[in-house]
Amino acid sequence: MMWLEVSVMADIAAVEALSSLFTQHGEGGTAVEEPFFTDAEGEHYGIDTARPARISTYLPNTSEGAERLKRIEEGLWHLSAFGLAPIGSLQTRPVDEANWANAWKE
């Protein structure tokens, strides 16, 4: 089975609202990749709020998944219309089920 990874880059202030939207319509939860400050050795020591976070979820690549994707797109439009915080464009990519469990590592 094929899955669709759905993600968006957004201001840190929008992470909670986007996570809620993605969790409501996605499959198996939401992943948030926050941008970190790193020292010379590459160690993380804090969140860089000046850079966007990446929020993602997965949808089955089916007609039901397509309907859920529409709901996510509508939710993004509403959040953007209210000027919550800068939200980038929605990105999607297909992921084979055999690779789905490891896709978050890429």
C-alpha cells in the first residue's frame, strides 16, 4: 500500500494549531521538526524561533486519504486567512508502506 506524506513549513507560533489539524485528519499522529541552535560540536541547545518548523503527517493514498487531504488544505486556508503566523505551502510525497516506518528519518 502507498501512503502520502503531507508536510508544511511554518512559524513556531503556528505549530500547535497545525499539529492539531494534522492529528485530526492524519493517520498515526503528527511529527514536528523544530529548528535548533547548535554549537560548534553540533550539539542542540535551544529552539531557533526565527526559523520555521516542519509539521508532517501521513494519509493513506486512497479516496479517503484524498478527502482527508482536502480537509487539511481547507484548514490551512482558514489558519492562513486569520493570519495566525506565516505558513508555507503544503508539500506531499508518496511513501511505500515498506518504507513508511522509516520515512520520518529522511
